[in-house]
Amino acid sequence: MLKDAVPERFIAKSPMAVAVRGALEYALAPADLDDLFVRTVGDGDDRELLFATCVDLMATVVCRVKPSVHAACRAEDHLPVNVTAAYARRARVPATAGRDRVRHTAQRLEPVIRAMGGAEPDPRLGYRVKVLDGNHRGKTQRRRKPLRDVVAGPLPGPAPVVLDPALGLAIDVVPCEDGHAQERSRLGPVLSTVVENDVWVADRNFCATGFLFGGAGRKGFFVIRRHAATPSRERESDRAEVGRTGTGTLSEA
């Protein structure tokens, strides 16, 4: 009786808190995360500290439950390794695993959002809008030991992120460890995800020849602010104005 009464009280008094926790537990189920990591990296890595545990530690930092990974490790009573080993394990996780986790979470939550009626209708039937924007991983206050005596700090790497505005979910991310790389250099992996009747919305930084024509070749569409220098093309017709927006004009050719 008591076992049933306690959850009922939480559901009655804090329904949103219960719903959010349930969604997170479903999206980040440990067994599914560990299976995902094995498919991405292989089964040759050590199994003492599982990938799901690393995700759980990072989630407490991202959600600001704990101020740092070190504090999260110290607060975890059942961590199977010490703090040093946890940092070493996290350093061996490849960037591709982060991208796969984002895509995995979106795939898990999309049917839930749609079943609950939480998805916004697409602007036009049969088309799916995807918003592409650039992001940079946040810098930390603590610097790596080899760089502590260097005036110029390390640059955070770029990471183009794909947002589905109808779902309110980030459905893809392409991380890059090179802090000097441009966001355009990560468009190849994004282009490979374009499917028929996608409508890509992005700023002029993503107005690249290969991305625009490559997306059109995959039967996708784009609404992207025109860059002054790109794309490179051979014009077959004159550009004509077709309307205005609150911030400028629309044209087509």
C-alpha cells in the first residue's frame, strides 16, 4: 500500500516533475545506452564503468544538479571506479558517441511527443522543417595542464545542431574537436541526413554550394539567407523578387 501511495502523492502534487523524470528515464535507459555504445565503438572497451554511467554523471552537470564532473563522481555512492579512472574513461569516449546519443534520444522521444499531442503541425502537409544552426561547446574554468601557462586559451570546437521545431527537439548534432574549424566543414555529415521533402532553414553561414545543390539532389528544399560570396553556380534565369518579410526581401531564380 505504501509503495503505491508515495508515487500517487507525487503525481497529484507535482505532475510535471513526475512526467519529466519519466521522460528522462525512458530516453536515457541504461541498457539501451550501453547497447548504443557497443554498436558505435565496439565491445573492446572496458566494462567496469559503463557508458550509461558516464551519461548519468554528465547529465547531473548539464542540468546543474552538480557543479562539475568531479563533484558528481564524489557524490555517486555506487561508482565502481575512482574519480581519476572516471575522467580517463570519459576521455576515451569518441565524439561520434555524442552524436549517436542525441539521435537515439530524439528517436525515443519523438513517438512519445506525437502520441501525447505535443507536436506542432508541419507548416505544409508532407514537408518536414529542420532548423540548422551552429553552436560551440562551452569552455570550462579549469584548463588542461599543458595549456595553463599559455596566454591563448583553447578554442571550443564547433557543433552544427539540427532542431525539429515541430517537436521542440534537437534531433542531430555533428561535433568537431578542432576549435579552428568552420561550421561549414561539418556540412558533409548533415547533408547525408537530408531526405525527400525536408525543408532546411539556416543562416547565411550555411549557404554553401555543396550543401544547397546536394540537398536539392536528394529532393530536399532550403530556406537559407543568401551569402554574398556563395553559392557558386551558373545562372539559368534572372533572379526575381517574389515578396517581402519583416527583415528583407524574398527572391527566386
